[in-house]
Amino acid sequence: MKDKIITSRFFLSIFKKIDFLFSFFFFLFSFFLFSPISAQHFSLIKKISIKNPVTVSMDRYNNIFYADENGSIYCYDTNAVKLYEYSPQRLARVWNLEAWKSVKIFAFYRELQEYTLFNRFLTPTAEQYKIANENIIGYARIATLSFDESIWLFDEQDFSLKKFNIDQQQTIINTPLSLILESKEYNINFMREYENLLFVNDANSGVFVFDNLGNYKKKIDYTGLNYFGFLNDEMYFIKNTELYFFHLYNFSERKISLPAVNEKILFVLYNSKRLTMLTNKELCIFEIEK
């Protein structure tokens, strides 16, 4: 009887050790198989000299567009080879540049209260368009192109979000923001439409999100931004030397460290294969190593 008890205890001890080893190796297997890889490595492809970019954009073919402080607009391919250049007849800063439609490039000039539409060769399709007259729009602080080719704008005079139909020359959506947002100082400096949502950036308090009818949905609490881009279901932007990704639907966040450069990073353009960083003096393109 005593021998049977000893034998049972011996086998029980063996089973416990086997169970522990199995659990341990399963944990290691799961860790390496399912753990997200946060680190990414970048290999510099090309670096070119530029001067004072003030706004950037990327088209559907990942071509890079930027405007300098004098209003000139440049287009480079993914290897930093210059494709096209536009030099304006009169100097005026471009406050927002949108190239995501590829066949139609949008540039907004705040001081002139005008915008210009270019084809993909950076040739203006017409003379500059006036935003509107004072009876419709007081003062557009920032504007962007919508998917239906109307113009979204923030009217600073009456503190409203408006959608302006180019063909009809009339406002088709008017959302008074004073009825939605609390009374304080705002710095609306960027907006972009993406996946039937309009993202309006206030550098002081965060990114306000509206639907395509101008209805307020929510606020994304990242401050101090002047630009953001989108890739699939994520919004990305730079803070210090890191690139943040915010998921638009499950609200998760991730971030990666950016490659070191000599100057402060002003803008980042990101896709699944290439990373483009712009400083006051350089445009650097990196290949993303998986």
C-alpha cells in the first residue's frame, strides 16, 4: 500500500512538471507569435535640400507635394525625384494643400481669401477662385476640398463651419460652432476630410470631428498639432521625435520613434513602404524595414 502511494505521488509530480513546462513553452510561443512589434527600422533612400515648407500633402500614388513660404508648389515621386513645379505670379502663402484626389490639387490662400485648383501636372485649371462675398462668408481662416468637390471652411467672423458649393456659389451647410463648443480662444489651423468625416484641428484643444453633414461627433484630445495624415483606419501625426497613430474606430494608440535628422521635423508623410520627413532645409525619404 505504501509503495502504491509513493508511486502515485511520483507520477503526480511528473505530471505537474510536464504541465508547467507545457504552459511555459506555450507562453513563449504565444508571446513571439502574437505580441505586436512596436519597433520599426528605417533605411535612408535619398535626402535633398529644400527651403521652408509650410504645408504638405500626398496623392494616391504616394507622390509628395509641398509648398514653400513664397507660394511655390513642388511635386516629388517616392524616390525624391522632382516631377513638377509651380511658381506663382504673385507671392502668397499656401495655408492648406490637398493632393489626395490626385487629378485635382487644391491650394488655399488665407490672405487672398482665394483657392486654386491644379491638375496633376501642377497647372492651374483656372484663375484663382474667390471664396465668396461678405454676405455669405466673412473670413475663411482655413479651407479644404471635400469628396464631392465642394469646399469646407472655417468662417472666423461668425465662428462657424461651412460647406461651400463651387458651382452654385452658395453655402449648403452652416454649423454655428458657438452652439457646440465652449467659449474660449481657438487656433483653428488645419482641416481634412477622410472617410465621410471632417477633421478640424484646433492647436489649443484638439481635433474636432464632424460628419459629412456638419454634425459634431467628438473631439480627439491631442493638442499642439498643425498637420495630420491618414493611413487605413488610423490618423497619424508627430509629437517631438515620435510618430503617433490613433485608430479612428477602436481608439487605440501606438507610436514609433522617428529617424534622427539634423533639424526639427516639421512634417511627416507615411505609407506602408516609405516614410518622408520634411525639415526647414531637407526632405528625407526612408524605406520602412519590416
